[in-house]
Amino acid sequence: MSEAKVAMPSMRVSYEAGALHEDSLAGTWHEQLQLWFDEALAAELVEPNAMVLATADPEGFPSSRTVLCKGFDERGVVFFTNYTSNKSHLKSTRVAAATFPWLGLQRQVNVRGEVEKVTPAETAEYWAERPRGSQLGAWASPQSRVVNGREALENSLNGIERRFGDAEKVPVPPHWGGWRIRPDYVEFWQGRPDRLHDRLRFRRNDDRWTVERLAP
């Protein structure tokens, strides 16, 4: 008996939610990203700061995962993680890409560039804003390593809770902190009918930025 299959070839949406023109683009990539991010917030999209982070290990094998953007400005886009996780190869490859998939607005933003660790002060500032449970979880989880079942994680968390007890503040783990993607390429993508999408790219050349339209 053959298995039922979803008729994927017939699954399509006509993108008619908006357009993106050169004369309406903000003067810088981060100002344009802020405009679109504010509209994603106003539209009450689920996790509007979620982005798909793509990296490759030193052998060239790619991997991707969804992380949360925790800030952006003219310097770049920031996320926080365990430095010993599968993302640790950023220490050697020093490049990454990320996509904000704002499907509800028929938009996406692609960011690509070199990465750098944020300063300890920036990490400490964000760490202080995290819920205590998230802080303890960062200590308890050996991210990306094989563990012997859920119980092993819960036992690790219990041990961390005993370790810090009623301490007013939980310190930042030495293996935890932020990365900043310093873009040389930021593309703003707006879906359009007939797959003739609008794609406007900010591309850095030394210290200057050029805006280019890309064919869909």
C-alpha cells in the first residue's frame, strides 16, 4: 500500500502584501531593518526576533538552527549562545549568515558577514536581563553534547540550583556569551505576484555601502 503524500507542487501563495522600492528604502541597512522589525512587532508575528542562523564547520559542512536576535545596530546583529556548542566553529571560520523569516508579512531579511564576540560588558548586561531559570539552564546544559536522557539534564539542573542556592545573582558562565554578525551584505526581500519579488541589497565595499536590486 502506498503512503499518502501531500500534493506539494500545488501548494503556492500569491504574494501581494506589499512592495519594496528604492525610493522608500531607509538610508542604512540597520535603519531599514528597524523599520521592518517594528512592523513585524506591530503585526504580532510569533517570535519576530527569531532568525535562522547558518554556519559551516572548518571542513565546509553547513548547519542551521533558529536563534533569537538580541539586538542590532550599525555594528551588526547580535545573538547569545554557549560558546562550546556546535556554533563553536565560529571561532575559526569567523563567518555566518542569518535570515529573519517574516512569513506573515511575506518578507525576509538576509544578513551575511564576519562574526566577532561581543564584549564581556555586553554579555553581562544581557545576562542580567535573563530570567533566573534561563540563567540556571545555561549552566546546566552541555549544549550540543550527547546526554543520557532527559533525566540527566534535570539532574544537572538540580545540581546547579543547589550550587547557587538563594544567591541573589547567578554569574555569567565562562562558556557563554554573545556573537555579533558584522554584515557586508544585507538583503531585504518582499514577496510579489508571479514570483517577481523585490530584492534590494545593501552591499559593503570597504567603508561604503551600495544599494543594488537583484533579480528574483
